[in-house]
Amino acid sequence: RIHRVVEVVEESVKGHAVRLLGQGVRPALDLPKIRRNALIEIVPISMGCLNRCTYCKTKHARGDLVSYSPESVVSRVRAV
């Protein structure tokens, strides 16, 4: 949900409570990044989690595990 961070901050500054429920859309693979090494690119193939850890609250923030399409991953690799 990183693609909605600006919206959440703006609403929070206005004093509104923000609750993001549901899976929504996956963030684009071409979001801007700051790289420490121009020769290395990390391309995600999925996001979310499997909800297997009973002690963890990450599953509530990340949602269920979903994969990017093979076409979008290949397209990102070719673009960098």
C-alpha cells in the first residue's frame, strides 16, 4: 500500500482516521527507487504474506500473498 502513502498522510494531517481495508490493487513495479548500487535491481515477484505466523501483525498490514504477472516482471527486468 506504499502507493497510497501520500493520501494517508494528507488525510491524517487533516485529523481524519484512515483505515485501508481489503487487498486493493498491487503497486506498480516501476515505482521510483533510490539504489545504492546502479548495477543491482531488486524486482519483486509478489507481495503480502501467507498468514502462517501466529505472533505476527504484518499480515494485517500486507494482506494475503499475491503474485505479479510474469509479463509485468519480465517487462520490469527488460526496462532496467
